[in-house]
Amino acid sequence: MAKLGWKYALCLSSSIFFNILFLSFLLRPQEPRLTWSREAAREAEAIASLSCSGHGRAYLDGLVSQGKPVCLCHTCYEGPDCSDFSPGCPADVDSGDPLFLEPYWMRHAASSAILVAGYHRMSYRYNDSTISTELQKQILQLHAVVGNANTTGRFMVFGTGSTQLLYAAVNALSRDASPSPASVVTAFPFYSVYETQTNLFNSLNSKWQGDSAQWKNVSNPSTNVIEFVTSPNNPDCKLREPVLSGPNVKTVHDHAYYWPHYTAIPAPANEDLMIFTISKITGHAGSRFGWALIKDERVYERMITYVTLNSIGVSHDTQLRALKLLKAIQKDGGKELFEFGYKTIRERWEKLSKRVSASKRFSVPKLAPRYCTYFQKITGPSPAYAWLKCENEEDKDCYAVLKAAGIIGRAGAVFGADSRYVRLSLLKSQDDFDLLMQRIESLVSEEDGPRSI
Amino acid sequence: MAKLGWKYALCLSSSIFFNILFLSFLLRPQEPRLTWSREAAREAEAIASLSCSGHGRAYLDGLVSQGKPVCLCHTCYEGPDCSDFSPGCPADVDSGDPLFLEPYWMRHAASSAILVAGYHRMSYRYNDSTISTELQKQILQLHAVVGNANTTGRFMVFGTGSTQLLYAAVNALSRDASPSPASVVTAFPFYSVYETQTNLFNSLNSKWQGDSAQWKNVSNPSTNVIEFVTSPNNPDCKLREPVLSGPNVKTVHDHAYYWPHYTAIPAPANEDLMIFTISKITGHAGSRFGWALIKDERVYERMITYVTLNSIGVSHDTQLRALKLLKAIQKDGGKELFEFGYKTIRERWEKLSKRVSASKRFSVPKLAPRYCTYFQKITGPSPAYAWLKCENEEDKDCYAVLKAAGIIGRAGAVFGADSRYVRLSLLKSQDDFDLLMQRIESLVSEEDGPRSI
């Protein structure tokens, strides 16, 4: 019986031990349970869990087939999970779509996610304007950390992409141009939107007049001149200074690419009217967000009026997203984003320029290393685009030459340049770049063949 | 000993019972644990849990003070939790901010929340355009359910608010106006943006020419005419037909308010160019989203070009939000939203018009009940605005009269009307409307006093 008692005691004490153990598990401090936000979070995670073979992506607002989200495949990939490569498919490097930054955001999913409530910011306005002051703070902080712009004594205007602000600037700077319209010019080769926008609006106040160079020797032009200065330039990625100066010249500095991924930052830009875009910083081209820093209060007021009458400011959804993204990258002063961005483009440029330098038929610009105040060292070139030239006499239409070889670039003529030039984007996804390199490889390898015959 | 054994057995069996109970709790099927999305969801719920006394709201992108989100108070409320009413504060019913719909979204928090991943839709484009096809589907479905527009054989363009599309239409319809610019006109009183936009862009192709009525007897105008037809009209909320017709007349139908909250829907609108906005449907004015339905393919192509060159389409964040909101309201065919919207505005109008009808000093338009094909019954008027008139000879500046009484409306002159008129918005928050009624009450009660002296 004593033996039985001892067994009982052992059983009971084990059972009590497990009681305590289970109870402590049940009573462990738990995170508060999510309520109304849970379904949205669950849905987003379910979509994100589709890998699409790494050659595509499923989106919350994507196609749904038979109750299941459908993969949106990268160019040249197809099939339900994007695993089928289409061998004849051309390398499309036309657009400046900054998808090379997508992997950064995949890695920072937690710090960059936002949950938007249905009743978030329904009003036309924030407190007293159409601009989020928190976002404004983040932008000022970003410029301070990167050291690419002097923001002191500047007003800030937000735009639906820098695209909206480019013409807002033309509109503001030419508002009292009279009797003859202000001449809108830029140094060639140039980003074509300056021309197409000015022509689209066909204003009495401004007229597209082409290359700045034509105006260089006009010491005192009778009309006002608005010069766009794109630095680094699109398409040739060189740092640029204004060509024109004088009392009748207003300058708009488009600094879309003045960030450490694409160029060494020699010093903070310090101009009267500077335009930036999130597209080329975080890669969120689809969010349509840009800003301008403006010294002259009257120009600022006019640009605010323009954006207000054009679209009643910038979407609050966009402003919320931009705020979260800029906060996310600034957790380490932008270090990881800019290093990743720089490294990616630098490697792409090295590969491409090395392969092209082995060719006599093609060339790309020689770009020099330069001291970057952000990285605090000399950095090699990392241009957003390869401004490729067809050197052979017979290759007058370089775009067609490349197209025949399965490469879709953007023709030099689009930038006001000779048709011997083509812009190749280095900003797209790794799949796009890899395919570009394959095609460049074949093209350059062929070269010795026919030539040696 | 037997007694002891019995006790032991009881203890042991109870203990085992609890073990099984606890274990079954521990092993109960649990929802999959959220990972990267959890923090965003938690943050949104924490912000939403701030009540701000019902007279304000805390937002994800709002001010943070000492690590805590700050309440953004409704007009006339202040203090850390917005509980302090400022007695002297005027009733501000100037803007058409559709905040009356906020309570609907508070009630539908779960079905309207979205979790946006950091890498969501970074590209400039969706599959093959800048337009989300899923959103397009939702819009077509909404028109079909509400029966307010015939979408058959129409092309669709998205805009950064209908604001962007208004001028996109002018631009598209006047592109080949020559030699003289197209005349942009509308019937007075009118929504002032048609005038201010046309003047802002100051195009060679179009010129603001004021009231349609002036052109009525010009049987064949030598220039092209673009007539804006706002139906229901802003500010007087009447259903409108074009004033002008003929081969040189193009008509742009602004149907911002052609939804069951604001008007009976007698029949689907069936015009060549119709413009809509989400602002007045779901109340998300801050999201900046509108669309146009267009019959003529060339006009459609031109409007697409306009929006592309103006802002490279509409923010993908906005499109995602619009998709979710339209999906949420369509769960019951829009029934709850439209009924809530209609009921709210109807009650406000009844209160206001009843009080004003007791006055000889002020009047509002008489609006007739009408059969609504959506509600399938005759509905009483529910106008977005009260188009108030000061009837007394001496009250020439009605805006000033109201302002002196603590009511900020929008002056008739802004709409091209006599200064005896003022537009009062019925769309703002309940706090704003309640305050407006208080002030109207005092104003009307005072009336008999001085008059009887």
C-alpha cells in the first residue's frame, strides 16, 4: 500500500506539474488581439506569400482567377507561376522604371507596411493646407542627412510626381511673361517631357524653344527664358550647370537623379528652384510623389495655386505612403538603401561598360570617379542610364540596330540627339538587366566575326 | 488508508481533467500568426483607439508629441482630447468637404482597411497601362448597380480627382481649335474651377467666355464652344441640361453629384463625355480620384495623353484605396452607403429649409421630390448645398451678413451670381452642421425682434 501511495504521489505531482506548466502557457502575457485590421493584414500576407518563381509578383489589386490571386510576371516570363521564360522575347530597357529597388523593400516589409483605415484623411485638407507637415519634416531631414540640397530659406510644394511640378514651375515662372511668351529651353540631349508638356498646354505665356545652346550668345534676350537644368542629366547622366544666365533667365533644376545611387554628391545643391521625386529615391514611381524647394515666395505661391487648381494637391494616400517609406529608409540615415542602390547600379554599369568597351561598334560615355560627400569616399560612376552610341558609319539608326538584336532602348531622337544614340535603362528589374547583358554579349561577340571576314 | 486512496484518486482525476482542459485550450486551432504586417496593423489600431471625444480624429500621419499621437480636432473644438468647445468660433460651411460620410467608414472599418506592402506596385505602370483594370471593373459595376450612367461603348480615363479631368477635357476638346481659341462656357451660377483652370493655363486653344446664356442665340458660332454642364449643379443643386447645341458645341458633363445621396436618379446619364469623382461618392476627397467616360476614341486618347504628361497617371496608392472602398460599398449593392448618405443630407436639408422658411429675410430654393430609380421610390430633396438668398433690400452682401452672424459660407460672386447669394455646405461633419443650425436659429429668431419695433 505504501508502494501504491508512492506511485499515486508521483502521478499526482507529475500531473500537477503539467497543470502548472500548461496554465503558465495559457496565462503568458499575450499581445493584444487585433480586431478590425486583422483581415486586411491577413489578406496582404497571403498575397505576399506567392513567390511567382521570383520572376513576378502578386498584388492586392491584381487579377483574381477562381478566387486565387494571379501572378503578374516580369517581362519575358509567363505561366501561372511566372517560371516559363520566352526565349525570343526582347530585353525591354526603354523605361526608367526603378524596379531595381524592389528587393530592398522585400527585405524591409515590416518597417514599410502601412495599414490604412477606411476613414483615413477623407478631407481635402490636412490641418491648414494640402501638405502633410510630418512628410515635410521627413523630407527636410532626408536632405540634411544626404547633403544633396540646401533647404534653408526654401518653401516646399508637393506634386503628383515631379512631372506635375515641372510644368507648375513653367507656369509660375511665365505667369507675367508679356508681351511675348517665355522661351522654354534646355541643353540637349534632354528629358523629352519638358518639350511635350510645354507643347501640350500651348500657353500664351510660354513656348518651347529647344536647345539652350542657341541662346548662349544672346547677351540680353528680349523675352524671358526658362532653362531646365537636369543634373545628373537624363539621358547621359552627366552633372550639369546652367548654360544661360542673366536678368531674364529663370532656371529650373531637375534633381530627380541627384541621389547617392546615381551620382557622387559633390556638394548640396543650392539653387532657387529645385525639383525632386520619390520615384528615383525609394523606387516608388507608381506612387506619384515629388516636391520642389523654392526660394522666391511669389513663385512658391504660384506653384501652390497651380497644383491646387490642377488636382487639389497630392493624394493623401500617396503622402501617407511617402511618409512611411521615408521614415523606413531613415532608420539608419539612408545607409542601407543608398548603399544597396549604388552597389546595384555600379555593378550593372561596370558589367555593361566593360563589355561595350570590348566593342568597336558601340560606345558609352566615359564617366569619372568622384568624391561623394554622402559616402565620404571616392565612388565610381553608377549612372541610371547607358547612353549608347553606334559608332559604325552604316549604323545610323542605332535604335533599329539594337531592336534587331532583341534590345528595346529609347531612341536618341526622343532626347533631341542624333539617332546614333540610344538610352538603355539600368534601373529595371534584375531579370531585365540580365537579359540585356545576354543580348549585348551576343551582339558584341558577333562583332569580331563579320569584321574579320 | 482506503480513505486516503480515495482522496488521492479524486485529486489525481481532477488534476488530469484540468490537464486535458488546459491542453485542449493550448491545442485549439489558431489563426495563422501574422508576421511582417503585424506591427502596421497594431499601430493603426492604437491610433484608431483614440476617441478624441468624438470631436476630432488621430491619424497615422498626424503630429506625434512625446511619443503619443495628437488628436486633430474638428473646427471649433480644442484641447488634448478635443473636448473644449470654443463658443465664439464661427460655423465654417464654406467647403464641400464630404465629411458627413466619415461615420459610415468608422462602422465599416474591417471591410475598408487595406494593408499596403512596401513593395506594392512600384512601377509606373500596371500590366499595360497606368490604369488598374480591377478598379475599372468596380466602377463599371457601380454605375450598373446605381443606374446613373450608361457605360456601354465608353472609354474610361482616370484622373487625380475629377479636377484634373475637367481641364483634360478642355485640353482634348480644344486641341485643334483654330484659328481662334475655343470658348469655354457654362450656365451661371457655376462651379468656379472651370473658369480658374482655363485662365490658369491661358492656352492659345481655349478661352473662358462666361455664361452659356450669352451664346444661346448665336445660331452658328464661328468658334468652337465647350460647355460645362454640372448636373446636379454646384451651387444650386438643380439637375441641368445643356444650354447650347450644334455642330460647333462640345459638352462636358460634370456629374460629381449625380449619386443617390444628393439627388433622385431619374435615368442613366448617357452623354458623350461624363466626369465623376470618388470624393462625393464615398467621401474620400483627400484621395484625389476621378474618372471620365468618353464616347469618342480620339477625345479619349487625348485625355489619356493629357493625364500622362500632366502627372503620369494616377497614384497607385490612390487606385488601391479606391478599389477597396468601392468593393466595400458594393457588398450590398451600395444600399447602406447611399441610404445613410441620403438620410443624412435629407435630414439636414429638412432642418435647414424648415427653419429658413420661417424667415422673411432669407430663402433657399424650392426643390421638388422626384422618383429615384435607384431607391425605387419618390425621394425628397437632399441637396449637397443650401443656396441661400438674402431677401432684404439692405442685405446686398449676404456673405457679410452671415459672417457677422458667425456663419462662413461661400459668396455668390464666386459662382458668378449676385452677392445676395451664399452657398452653405451640408456635407461637412455633424459638428459643423449642428453649429450652423445654432447660428441660423439665432439669426432667424432675431428677425421678428427688430422688425416688430
